[in-house]
Amino acid sequence: MIPKKPALGLGPSADPTSSLRLPGGQAVAVRPMESCDTESLQEYVRGLSRRSRHNRFLGALNELSPAELDRLGHLDLRDQAALIAEVQINGIRTIIAEARYAMLRDASQCEIALSVTDGWQRQGLGTLLLDVLERRASELGARAVVADALCSNQAVKGLFRKAGFAIRPDIGDARLVRMTKDVHPCAISGDTWPSASARLPSWQRHLLGAHLRAQSGH
């Protein structure tokens, strides 16, 4: 079965929910995170295995700080957004993956990140979410998509390599690799999608830094 191509609408008048179909037939809803999703996202992060959390956030982290959760629940959905993928389990909507994008300062690159909970890995969801992020970057006018990963994270490197990303050492951190892919920009009108005004730090570094600052009381 050919996976359904994602077409996530994030415009002001668009339906913000997209239904993806995994190769095995399972339907997965993908939508922008809202402020009411903070507790669910925290449960999702806590439910990841230690290895998956370490890979996602590039270091030891058990949960997100309250400030970071609040920030993620109030992103503008234009230049940056947190997306959640969920399914119905025993009648309860359950997050099984998350993905994020942020346009960088010069608006030529879009930084992305994603994770899939352990029980749903290797089922094609990561590939579909990566496609969602690439398409969103293209809609925002980006010319390249970029992401960071630990050198030891063979699974995510394999996922991105299969999707056509080039993988090179990160010259700023020997633990990391930088994954990049050129995309064709098809920018939407600036009246609907204003460009970013400031570069956002790498999501993974930002999340880990916020968590450590919260723990230290700074």
C-alpha cells in the first residue's frame, strides 16, 4: 500500500488537521499543538525510552520544563510550530509522535526535528512526518531544510539519508551531525505567512538548556 501523501493545512482559514495513512493501514491524525495539549505532550516525552529521549534532545532529559511546554503551546503556526501525531487507543486520543519546524533568520533555511514513540517506530510514521515538514518548509519559501542529530543515532541518520538529506559533521559540536536537504521554495503570500524576524536556536539545544536552567533555578 502506498502511504497517503500528507497535506497539512496551517493557514488561518484552513483545516489544521491532516490524516496520514501508514503503510500498514493505520490512520494517524496530525495537527498543530495547542495550549491544552501541554500535559499530553509531557506524558509523551516521559513515556519515551531513555535512549529515545537522549536521541531526541541530544542529552539527558526526563521531561520538558513548564516554560518550554507553555512556549510550544503558543507558537504562531506560521514561521514555527509544534505538530503532534495521535491515534485513538481505547477511545482516548494518544500522542505517538511530535514534529517541529522553525524558519531561520534569513528565511532561506527551515530547522526541523521529530520523534516517534518507541512502540510506533519503524512503521513509516517518521518518513511521513518528514515529508510534512519538508512540504511546510517549501511553502514558507525555504531553500533548505536542516536538522541536528547525535553521531550515534543511526536510526534517524538512516531515516534522513533515505529521504535524500546530506549528512556532515557539525563543526560546532563533535557529538553531532548536521543533516541538510535542498527544497524548492513555493512561498505563500507574505500577508498570510510573514517571514521570521529572528533566528531560533536549535530546538534540541534550547529544550535541554531550558530544562537545565529550570532545575538550577536560573
